[in-house]
Amino acid sequence: MDVNTMRLLATALVMGLGTLAPGLAIGWIGSKSVEAIGRNPEAASKVQTMAILAIAFAEAVAIYALVIALIIKFVV
């Protein structure tokens, strides 16, 4: 394997794992927040705020993975 092949493989691996984990986390956060609102409707605004904040942090991980993949592909 040459360097270009390894670079492309590393980029694919970073993007694959870097989007799989946040995708699963966002789904889990969404399902648990809907479950919490179903159990206690009075707390819907607090649960919704916390869920949106947690989803934003999970999405940030995917953006960091994209930045790292672009650095691997074009800089290294």
C-alpha cells in the first residue's frame, strides 16, 4: 500500500466512526427525551432544552471528525 491509499483509508475510517457514534447518540438522546416527556409532561420544557443542548454537543463530535478527516486528506 502506498501513502495515498493509506491516507484515503484513514480518512474513510475517521469519517465512518466519526459520524456513526454521534448518529447513534442523537437517536438515543431523542428517544430518551421523548420517553421522559411522556412520563412527566410538566417537565417538557426542561427536558427539551437539555435534549437540544446534548444533541448539539453530539453533533459537534461529527464536525470535529470532519475537520480531522479533511486535515488527513489534504494536509498530511
